[in-house]
Amino acid sequence: MAAGGGGSGDPLAPAGVPCAFSPHSQAYFALASTDGHLRVWETANNRLHQEYVPSAHLSGTCTCLAWAPARLQAKESPQRKKRKSEAVGTSNQTDLLALGTAVGSILLYSTVKGELHSKLVSGGHDNRVNCIQWHQDSGCLYSCSDDKHIVEWNVQACKVKCKWKGDNSSVSSLCISPDGKMLLSAGRTIKLWVLETKEVYRHFTGHATPVSSLMFTTIRPPNESQPFDGITGLYFLSGAVHDRLLNVWQVRSENKEKSAVMSFTVTDEPVYIDLTLSENKEEPVKLAVVCRDGQVHLFEHILNGYCKKPLTSNCTIQIATPGKGKKSTPKPIPILAAGFCSDKMSLLLVYGSWFQPTIERVALNSREPHMCLVRDISNCWAPKVETAITKVRTPVMNSEAKVLVPGIPGHHAAIKPAPPQTEQVESKRKSGGNEVSIEERLGAMDIDARKKGKDDLQTNSFPVLLTQGLESNDFEMLNKVLQTRNVNLIKKTVLRMPLHTVIPLLQELTKRLQGHPNSAVLMVQWLKCVLTVHASYLSTLPDLVPQLGTLYQLMESRVKTFQKLSHLHGKLILLITQVTASEKTKGATSPGQKAKLVYEEESSEEESDDEIADKDSEVSDLFPVYTSAFVTSYSKNEAFMNAFLVGISTRIIGMKMRRRVKVKKMRTLMKRKMRMLKEKMKKMVRTEI
């Protein structure tokens, strides 16, 4: 049971090239390469068994493929009956292979006949086909597309059996339950459908990017004591684009959205996944994950309940070339796909080039956490002469035919007919004629070196230049990109840059933030865009804290002085506002008014209003003097500034305290006089009585 990626220009499309092993025996390995060819390789002797070259009727590249189940291989289309010799000879061979294209059509290719069996087009998809799944028993075919729909096909009649909307966005992956009654579909969210009614049974959410792979991991639930309805209690696996975690979900009986029960962590985005199904609670699930960096991670775990921490791989397999000579270093060889053999104790590895892969069977050793296989593939890059190409069908091309240009869906390039022989004879130089000079030839070719100016950097070249500069540590190239001030250009560059350059870019920005403040202003814009756009990717990195520790400490040290500066800013604003207010009051003329009643205190201890007014005028007069002194000395001595602030604050506080003491004395004196006045009034009343 395997899932492979499909190649596309979409940055959120699954990585890798569509490929798959044949079911059960794994005798063949089908591969749809980027040149538009379908190749079927024999896994036993690493020989090319079939090659299908698409002709004009195929209007798009292959985006996904799937082998038909073994029990359906002997079934034939009702167009004609098989002969007895054919039925006997091909009943045990792998036959149908479904190919999804970029324009929505599905092709059924027969590897036994070496030709196209049928084509599913009418009433199907209008856009790229993302995934194809065969039903185990009914012989139906399920497909999903970017047009948001899921289609159920009748393969024998080549017609649409049912079509329904699977998601609000594109549907990227499908998987059928072991009993064949449920269907998993994934886009932004994962949905479990009842195939009979086409209704949603459960929802599962947890991935930030589109889900690229789905597959069930168990056939029976762990708790075998409870009655089993065919789906409740089963576990399934999901992987997403640009996500380094593979989540495991369990179908529960409660009608609530549940999170993943456990997850497996890998070093890079998965491009191919294969696993062995667990048939009982004591049998562990074995998982082989091929990542984009060319490594294979092997997991072995018993699925039984919730696991909080992500599980790491039990074994990692790498392949490298032998170093020739003392100075030469071994180079890694990318692993393209991996599949478990029927004995579950060995692994089929496909490595090398997509055009000429090498297939090898490797025995698994659970005791070794890391395996590095040394292989010399220098003689395997080109096809050998003795390689048997048994049933290659190349279509006949004429002048009106169109050839597919790989990688661009629906794009064609017309074949230019060869020029007639007479024109070639006339164009040849005659021995006795005048020979054209090199300058005239270059002028005819429209090559003028003087017209070539300095090419300006285009918007689409910024991600490429940034990636090249980070990989080669080219200071000038990085300056050309990082010195831009256009915010929209920065956002587009960050969106289009590959994920493996995010951490090197953050490290480069950290170095530049420690430099001149003018350059730090530009680096903050880049840092903000990187952290907002790639936040989901950074959250999946297990070693993010040590990698970004320097950046965090730099930000902490820069923010520490902000609070002190804000306090100083507030004090300066308070002083300036008081100075301006005092200047306004001095300039304004007060209207002449005379008091109707003047109260004079008898006690000599109290000060007069004129003295208090004089004190207030002294305080107000201090402000312009102190302010001018502060302005002249601030730029010269910082210590004088602090002393000035302390001195003026103590002076103002002392004046206010003296005034408060005087007010308290006046209140106590008034209370004493009121008591004396009350006693006199009482005596006068008594004498009169």
C-alpha cells in the first residue's frame, strides 16, 4: 500500500513524480517521468518492460497513476471476448494501469497488450486529476481533481456513475476503507464519506497545507471485544504538502472533530509512503517514508491509543557513491521510492535517475539506527544495449500532429516540417562565390554587443538570486536582493522561496541586524515577512530554538532600552508643555479687578498671599532657566541631564511640601479660633439667662 507524489508547477502541489509498485507481488514499478513517457520496469532484473509514448490524443502530462487490484486484472472490457490462449496466458499478469492527466482525462493502459485500453473523459473532471483509487470489489474507479469534485467511474462502460462536490477547494487525495464502504477525501480538511449515500460521516482537521497522501493503517480495531461496524476504531495516516509530520487519526464513535492521536516526524517533505497493514492489536505497523532530501525513514509502532510526543524513525537509509581517490568525497544518491516486500522483512529501493532508475532489494536490520549503502551508478545513467525493451509502441507522427511539451498542462508545440531539399542545396556556399564576412553574419543574426546594457533584476528572478546567494554565500548577490525597499516585492520573494532556504535566510538576517542601524531597518521588513509567511513551517522544526537563539537574544537586548527611552520621552514632553503654558500666561493681560473683601490673619506665623505668590513666581521662573540649561547641556553630558532632572524634581517637591505644612497650620488655627468663639457665645447666653 503506497502513495506517491505528483509533479506540478504549483508550489502547494505534492512533491516527486507519479510512481507506484504493482500490487502484492511488486513485480513491476510504473513511473511517469517529466518527459511525458510512461515506463514500466521489472523489479527482479531492473529491465525496462514497457514504455508508452503519449501521442496527440493525450492533451496533458500525467499527474497521478494507480494499479488495478489483482482480483480485477483478469476482467476485460465488454468490447470483445478474450481467446482461450490469451485468457490463460494473461490471467496471472498485472494488466490495467490508470493514469490521471493535467486536463482532467483518465487513461487506462494495458501493460499486457502494450497499448491504451480505454479513456475516461465524458462527464468527468474539468481540471487536473490529483488522485485515483480503485475499488477492491466492484471494479469502480474513484478520482478527485482541482475542480472540487469526486467522480465515481464505471470502468467497463467508461461512463460516470456518480459525481459530487468533495470540498470548497481542490480535492487532493483519496483512500477507500478496507471494507469498501467508506471513502476518505482530503483537501484543506479530511472528510470520511459513506459511499452508498455520498454523505459526510466524520470531519478531521489539523493540517495547515493541502493533504497530499491518505491511507488506512489497520484492518481491525485494537479493542476486539466490542462489535465492529467496519470503520469505527480504525487508524489512518495523512501527510500534507511542505509538512514534516505524518499524522495518525482514529475513527471514533463520537460525532465530534478529533485531533490526531499521534504523529511521525521526518527530516523533509514526504514524496513517497509505503506501509504494512496491521491485522490485529499485537502486530505493529511498519512505515517507510521517502523524503525530498533522498533519505528513507523506517518506523515500527503498535497503534494503541494517544501518543503525545512525535515519534522518530527507528532506522534511516541513505545511498552514496564511493569516493574515487583520497581527495574526492562521496556524493549522495537520491532514493526515489521504497516499498515493503511480501515477507515484510526486506525493502525494494528505487534510486538514481528518473529516466534510468536502479531497483534493489535490501534486507532490513532493526538494530542499526542508520544505514548508508555505497553504490556505484556511474555506468547506470544511460540505458544499456542489452536492456530488453519488449513492447514499445511509438505512435506514427505526421505533419499535422502536435507534440506535448512536458510540465505545462494543455500546452502543445506544432512539429515543423523539414525544409525541402532544394532549399538546402541553394543555401550552401558555392566555391567560386563571394564569401560573407563574419561581421555581416553577426549582423544578420541580430547580435550586437553594444546594445546589451546592464540587465535590471526582474521580480521573478529575486527568489532564484536569493537561493543562489544563500547557497554560495555571495555577499554582492545577497545585497542586490536584501537592499530592496519595496514591501510587495519582499512579500512575493518570500512566498516563492523554497522551504530549505528559510533557516539560512533567518541566519543571514540576524548577522545583518547586528550591523549598521540603517541596514537593520531594511532587515526588519524581511524578518517580518519571513516569520508571518513561514510560521507554520517553522513551528514544525524540532531544533528551532537553538537555531534562532541568537536572533531571540538580539531582539531582547534591543527592546530593553525601549522602556527607559519612553519614560524619558514622557518627562521631556511634560517639561515642554509646562514651559509653553507659563509663557502663554505671562504674555496674556489680566483684567483689572479690585477685591470687595480682604481677610487678614492675625497670627504672625502665617505667610501672606503676596509671599506665596512670590514663591509660585519663583517656581515658574525656574522653568525657562532650567530648560535652556538642559537643552545646552543635554548634547554634551548625559550625567548632567540626570542630575538636572533629580535637582529640579527635588526642588519642586520641597516647595509643595512646605505649602502643605502651612495649609495644615492654618486649618488648625482656624479650628482653635472657632472653639474659642463658641465658648464666648455660650458664656454670653448664660449671663443673659
